[in-house]
Amino acid sequence: MEGQTSAGRAAIWLGLAGVYLGWGTTYLANHYALEAFPAFIMNGTRNLIAGTFLYVLQRCRGARPPTAPMWKSALVVGFLMICCGSGINVWAQGITYSGIASLLIGSTPLWMALFDIILSKKAKMPGPGKAAVLGILLGFAGIVLLVGPLRIMGAGVMVSPLGAAALLTGSFFWAAGSLKSRGAVFPPSRVLGSGMQMIGGGLCLIITGFLTGEAGRFSLQRVTPAPVLGFLYLILVGSVFTFATYTWLLGVAPTPLVATYAYVNPVVAVILGTLVLGEPVSLRLAVASAMILAAVAVVTLSTTVKPRPSSRSRPGSG
């Protein structure tokens, strides 16, 4: 296994399994957390807590204090990726089936490849090849099939047009933030940099929640053990544990192998949505899912442009 250093194959595959399950199950956790907690404030608080933990941990381990330009980059990227990206995605999960949400959020690599093609043409430089273009077309065709108003191929799952539009918009912003992060100034430690992004994005989300009146709509009567456990799970497993595992994998395993989370996580989310939440499954959903996941696999494996290591953060599932 190329790229493998001191880590054994078993450890790497255990780490991948942790990432698959850790981020794949966050859609289910979001479903329960949103039953009681307002989307923007909940997601902002989660990111603020997790980001602060990662920041303090790295500083205690000897990381140098970040400079003002680094904090500025973290705020800009955190606003794009976490506030506009993850924030919108988590809000949309309140009106969309979790499995479908995972598929639409999984379109993020398609947006990133599309951005790379546009920018490479403007700069008159080589960009993603024909395989990536084919993957983009296949992926968006799958999204049209999934969301389209015409019930192609018989009985289908109704997808909220507003929810679908929000999820695609959130994925667009996450990809835009990822692109912005490539030229941003971050600390050498990718964990410290991502913690800073979480802090900046989390604060922006909390402010957004108060500006949109979420605080006034919150009711303690809706707070039950299930939403609380879902919220804690998002912090401990979704943000801290899985992110740490993902960061470790980036240093010991081939990048294309680590990138497989982009098309395995939606499979985990769809299965859990069906088994635990009883979300409906149709032939249209199955075909569209296969198209989207195949497209993401093609784009991920064929795209040669890699983001800055320090910008690696949690994918846009929220």
C-alpha cells in the first residue's frame, strides 16, 4: 500500500472504517439533534466546542500561536465552509430525508472538479481530464434524476425542492471554501488550522442563528435524551474522533484511498436512514444513488489537483 509508513494495513483499514462510520452516522445524529435544537445555533455550538478543543489540544502540544493573517484566513474559510456550507446543509436536513441529504452533500467533489476546470481554463493551464468531466455530467444527471419533478421509473421518493436546493447550495459553498483554503495562510499543523476554522465558522453560525430568530423558537420541552445524545455524538464522534482519525490517515495512507469516504459515507447514511428511521427506498432513488456515487468515485480518482494539507477539514456533511 503506497504511502503507508509506520502504520500497518490493519490499522489503516480500521481507521477507514472509523471514518466511514463516524461521518456516515452524523446524518442520523443530526436527525435526532434537530428534533430539539435549532439548526444554526446547534451546529455553531458543536463546531465552536470541537474547534476549541482541537485548538487547545494542539497549543498544549507545543504548536505555535497563530498569527493575525492565519486567523483572518480561518475566519474567511470557516465562514464559507462551515457557516455557508455545513450550516445550510444541516438546516436542510431538517426538511429532507437523511439518506437523500447525504447523497446531495456527497456531490461536493463534483463542484470542486467543476471549479478546477473553470479556473484551469481561465489560467490556460492543464486541469481535470475527460474522465472528470464525464464524472461531473454523470453526477449531476443523477442529481436531476433524484430531485426531478417527473417521477421517472415509477414510484419515487418525494424530495423537497427547497431542501434539495439548500443542500446543493451548501455543497457549493463548501467546495468554494475548500478552493479558497488552497491559497490561504494557515499554521503548519492542519489540526490547529481546522480547529481555527471550526471556531470561526461556529461563531458565524451562532450569530446567524440569533439573527434569524432561532433562539426565540427554542423550547426546553422538546429537549429529550435522544436530541442530547445526538448533539453529543456530533461533537465527540463526528468532529473530534473522526476528524483526528481522518487527519492521521492523510499522513499514512494514499490520498485516493482516504478520499473514498466521499462515496462510502452516503451508503452508510442511506442504510441507516432506511433501517433506523424507516425512510422509503425506490428504484429511482437506487438508480440515482448509483449514478451519483459512481460519479464521485470517477471524479475523486481522476482529479489530480490536491488541496493544501493544512486546509483539510471535515467534509460538508455537517
